[in-house]
Amino acid sequence: METLNGLETTYTVTVTRLLSSDNNLSALTVTQGALNPNPFNADTLDYTVDVATNVTSVTVTATKSDPNAVISGSLTAGAGVATGQATIALGGQGTATPVTITATAPNGSAKTYNITVNRLSNDNNLSALSVTPGSLDPAFAANTLPYTVNVAIDIAEVTVTATKSDPNAVLSGSITDPGAGQATGQATIPLGGPGTATPVSITVTSPNGNSKTYTITVNRAAPSSDNNLSALSLTPGSLDPAFAANTLSYTVNVATTVTSVDVSATKADADAVMSGDVTAGTGVPTGQATVPLIPLLPRTVSITVTAPNGDSKIYSVTITRAFP
């Protein structure tokens, strides 16, 4: 107040205290787990926390940068209370639980921090396993680890398909993991040569780190050792003794008027090779030949059967033409 020429003048000053705009947290922690990214940064709003499969709840603690700010959401702290805390119940194994913390500054501006708490699964099972071509022995079951598969000799590769029970588990070994959240992996496995066994291993690692390994032994058939005939006949004439696959020597008597005979031989394994007086290559089951006879002299017909694996045996038929 001042006086001028006898007059009094009054001045009024209004002081306005600006409210804080600080809506930051200065600290944020989760028991039983670590923030990711780590360490906490006031300007980073989104975090994940992985906890073990046996953890059913976590404690979240948040500290305001300005104690007069207000925390709301999954945990609360009023003005003047610097720190808020809450116990958060988690879902079952393999689930994600969201936690939100909103910090509202005294001037009303707000910021929300988000935490996703992942309760890790211990599921390291496959839900399906198959081999094409071929079939598992025994039939697939999640708790059965070793299998065998038998394939034909002409199969040079197989396709193995494995499906995780938990899509967030990881496949390794003979099958490369298809990626996070992808349930099924597949691989083409080249086989060794005929008669070999090719091992296939599939390791399933659950999100909590436990692993289990399934194994498949793929047996590629060996070349056949079958060097038998399944049938042998002469026209005219009849074998003595009667044909049997393991009987190698025969005789046949024909009339003096018979100048030739027709010989027919059938392989037990069509992929064997027949040579000698009667021939038939791989894939041709039956061979035939006409054999001329010489008067007074026995004629021996020789038939060699060589199995796909190289083993051979010789059948012989001695044909005697009767004297005039």
C-alpha cells in the first residue's frame, strides 16, 4: 500500500503454485522374476517377467517419482504414499497374466506401465509323431520315447512330423523348431543304403527348461537273400522227385519220340536273377526255354538263381530220352 497526494493505493499479488507433472515411477520390481528389459527405466512402459512353473503368485512393488502422484490399476498408492504393492495371482502353467500400473501426476497427466507375467510351462511332450512312409512301432504315445520304423528297400528318405503339446516348447535334434508359438515341425531324413538303420532324435524342451528326447530308428530293408524257385516244370515230362524249393536235383524221363522239352521256372523273388539254360532278369518272375534233346544222351538243364543280395543256388534237371 502507498499514499500519493493523500490517496491510498492497494496492490494485490496472487501466487500460483504449479502442480507437478511427474507421472513417472522411480522403481518397479516383481518378486520371483526379473523385468525384461532390465534394469527398470522410467521411460520404458512395457515389460515381461518369466517365472517358474510352480510359482502361483508374484508381488509387484512400484515407487512413485513424486510421492504426491497417485498409483492405480493392479496396485494402488494414494497421494503422499510413495510406494504401492500388490500380490498378483497367476493363471495356470503356460499362461500370461497382465499387470497394469497407472501413475497420475498431481496435475492430472497419467502414464501406464504394463507387465506381462509368464508362468512357464513344464510340458515337454509331443502330442503327435509320424513317419511317412512307414508306421511307428509301437504306436505313438506321449510317454513312449523309443520307436522303430521299417521301410522297403527302395525307400531312400522319410518325412518325420512332430507336434508339440505346448506350442511354446522348443524342438531340436533331427527336426528344427518351427518358431515360437508354432506347434508342428517337419524334416526330410535321408536314409542309409539298403540294410542300414538310420537314427532320428527329437528333443522337446519345455518353456521352463525341462527336456525329453524321442528316438526313431528307421530300418531300410536289406536286399533279399531269396534265391529259391517257387515253381519248376517240363513239358512233356514230370519231375522226379516232385518239385520243392529246397530240392536242387531232378530227373525226367521222356519217350524216344520226344525231341525237345519246354522248361518253365518261376523265381520266389521276382527281383532275383535267373541264368543258365533258363533266363529271367530282375523284375521278371518267370523264364522259359525250349531244350533240344540228343538221342541216347542224357541232357542236363541247369538253372542258377541269384538273390538280390548276391547269394545263388543251382537247380539241375537231367532229362533222359528213352531208347528206341
